[in-house]
Amino acid sequence: MKHSRSKVFLLLALLSSATTLLGRPQLKNLDIQVVLAHNGDAYITETRTMDIDSEGTECYIVIGNLNGSEVRDLKVSDETGLDYINLGDWDIDESRSYKAGKCGIVNKRNGYELCWGLGDSGSRTYITNYTVTNLVKAFDDADGFNYMFVAQGVSPSPDHVKLTIIPEDSVKFSTENSKIWGFRYKGDINFMNYRIVAETSEPFENRSAMIIMCRFDKGLFEPTDIRDGSFETIKDLAFDGSDYTNEDEWTWEDTLILIALAIGFIVFPLLILIGYLIYVWRERRKVNKNLMWYRDIPYDGNLQRINDVLNAYKYFNTDYNNLLSACILKLINLGAITIEQQQNAKGKFVQNFVIHNLKQADNQPKLLKQVHNIFKQAAGNDTILEPKELKTYMMNKYNQSVTDSFINTLHTKTSISKYKDEMEDVRQVFGLKKYLKEFSLIDERHVSEVSLWKDYMIFATLFGIADQVIKDMKKINPEYFNMDQVAQQMADEMTLPTIYSTMHSSTSRAAMNKAQREAERTARSSGHGGHSSWGGGGGFSGGGFGGGVR
């Protein structure tokens, strides 16, 4: 009986704490409208839709680091239409009943707190109006601001925030005359109906804030706050740590493309193309001159390095699909993948990919480890990899960091010039390809050579001649595939093509999505709008830390 009472008291305590937690104040929606005057002042209206309980006595907005601006003309009203009495200086220690229907300002050493009484509990709407002077500042090259409109650490944190910036005059904001960026919230910022609209897509976290940076062409405003220096200095400070910056390596090929586009002539690019084709033709001729068969495995069996050689000596159209297929065969050969017959839900026996641990993973090439990791995560706890699971994993936005890293590793850039001092190794690669293409012409098969057949199958796949080579192998030694189960799985004609095609299509789609995101990021970093950046936003004015209910 004593234990039963303890359990009842424990349950009541848990229910009580849960009820208290659920009953805390909630900020369901925060709508902010910013009207920019011609002189750079901002008339701000914040509308809060909240659930208020018995906790706290007041609501307050933190505004600090004003960088030459002032806050004035505070007005507060609520859903009943009541205009709150402005007391001027505000005493945060007064009672809730005293503060009801009143508002005021607490002057801090580095800014302000705009305060008003909570009043009655229940569903409440508070409308707060105030002016921030000199929000838009004049720089040498443009006018603009970088301002925190919603402070970090607001409690309760808002479920949804929407901020609209409107010009007071007949100005129409667009990509032609303005640039916009958003920081430290998950959402977007865009031009809509000649206004600037920033909106969250997810509820605020403890580290969330809303910082908006805008750049306006000269002539849209006539700010009274004139600063020395360039707006670009402000922008560079805000971009630090953000995902607006693009740190991808600028390549020689990118420079050529830029020059060709800038010049705009047809003849010059054509001459470059002809020169390139002649150059590749001469280098290919050097490689293939008196080329002999090569029976061993070049480059210590590193599939990606060999694929780089193949791509370097192509005229056009670098290929990575054969590399992916070869990686899958390599994982089968290493025992990290097996093809097993299992009974499905309908009672039918089907061939399945089963994913195992990759032995000596630290010693394996990066790309091979990434392919195995994707397969393992896509397969899940049952370790059985179905094509639809792989496709779903590759397309899931929450796996973008994994797939982007994989795409970056896969799509290596290389050129013939890289192999000037590796001509013997390069000739070994093409010598092995020549040997496998002419496999059926060789009569002798030494035991030591048969031990390399699984490696030959992998590299035949890399060279794009696997069907022919496996057919020749079966003709020369048909018993080999019956005796060696791994070789039999590597030559599987039913299960492998399905995984190959799924991996290739999913990789292509992931690469396209990555390229699209990078193009969008370029547009975003140019100030055309789009997703906000979770990081960055340094050098902002306004805001600070805190605010909400206390």
C-alpha cells in the first residue's frame, strides 16, 4: 500500500509539472511591420498574439547597440482597443495589477527595454508602436542597415515571425535597386509586391534571432545619419560565418569560361577548343604508343585515382557512374555487402543487398567509405538495402550534408598536366584496360592470374567493359563462378543492375540539387533574397539578448 501511494504521488507530481509546463506563456505569432521614412527613420509596429497565464507581470522588448539611433514614441494597445498609458520611466518591480494598461521605457546603459503590463490572462494580442531614428544610414557607395529586429533568447520564443519592410514614399523595392539578406533564423527573405518580407519556416530556438541587412541604391532615401566608408565593409562583417559566402575553389577552367563570356567573340573560344582537342589527341597518342598489356593492378587499386586518369584523357564527358558501380563491386569483394536470398512479406524468396561492417575502414579510400556509409544508413537497422530506401535517403533534405560531401568527393577535377610525371602509371592503367579488352585472345591462364579475377571484374566495370570481360571469363573457366561465391555475387545479373541504376540516378539527382542550391546561394549572396543564413549577421545594430515575459 505504501508503494502504491508513492506511485500515485509521483504520478500527480509529474502531471502537475507537465501542466505547469504546458501552461506557461506562449508567443504564437509575432508580426512586425517596418515603415522606412525618407530620412532613414523607421516606424515599427509589432503585433504579438500570445497566451498569457499567471506567470510574470510584464512583457518587454530588448533594444540595444543602437549605433547612433534613438527609440521614442512608444505606444501600446491590445485586442480590446485599449490604449495603454505611457508612464515614461518604467519600474519593473511594480505589481502586475499596477502595470495593467500601462507602458514605459527602461533606459539601459547600452539601449532600452520597451515594457508594458500583461494584464489579464488568456489569449491576448498586444500592438506595440515605436520609432527607431536613423535606422537607414548613408555610406559612400549605398544606403542601408544591418539590424536585429528580434533579439536572441526571447522567452517565450515565438512560434512564427513575419517581418515586412515598407517604404513610406512611393519607392518600390526590387532586385534592381535593393539587396537583402537574413541571418540567424530558419526561413526566407524575399521581395514581395515591392516590399521586403522576411518569414520564419520553423519556431525560434534559444539561439534564434532575426537580423535583416538591406542595401539600397543612392536616391531611394536621404538618410540624415551619414557614415564614412563603404557598405561593403558592413556586408563583409555580416557575411563572416554565414552560408552566403561561397568558398569553392576557383579553377583555371572557370577563368577560361569567364574570359570567353566577357570577350563575347566566337573565334577566340573556337580556337581554344581546337587547341584543346589537338593537345588531348597528342597526349593520348603518347600514352597508347607501343602500349603493352599490363596484368597487375595500378595505383595500388585506388579506383578514384584511376578514374581520374581515365577522365583526364577524355576529350569531353567525364564519367563517374562506372566508378560508383566499381565501388559497389569492391564492397562486395571486401565482404561489406552480400547478396542474400530472403523471404519477403508475401512469402516469396528474393535477392537482397545486405550491408555489413567495412573491415579496416580507416585504411580504405574516402569515397569507398562514403558509399558504404550511405548504404548502411539507408538500409537501417535491418541492414537490408532496398532500392527505394537508397533513393529516399539520397533525396532526404536532412541528409544533405552527407550527400553533398559525397558529391564533392566523387566529382574530382583533374587534367592531363597533373600526370606529366606519372606517365608510367598512366600507361599501366591503359595497359590493364587493353589487357581486359583482349582477354579472350590469351590462351594461358596462370593460377596467380586467376586470383586477380575479382579485381579484374572491378576494373572492367570501371572501364565500362564488364559485360564482355565476365562473358570471356565464364567462357575460359566456367567453374570459377560456381566455386567462388563472392565472384558469383559480383557477376550477379539480376540484383546488381537495380542497385547500380538506383545509385546512379540518385547521385545525379543529388548532384543537380546541390548545383541548384549553389546557384540559389549565389543569388542569395548577391542580395536577391531566398533562404536566410543561420550563421553570420555580425556587426548588427539593435536587438541584443532577452525580452519576452518576466
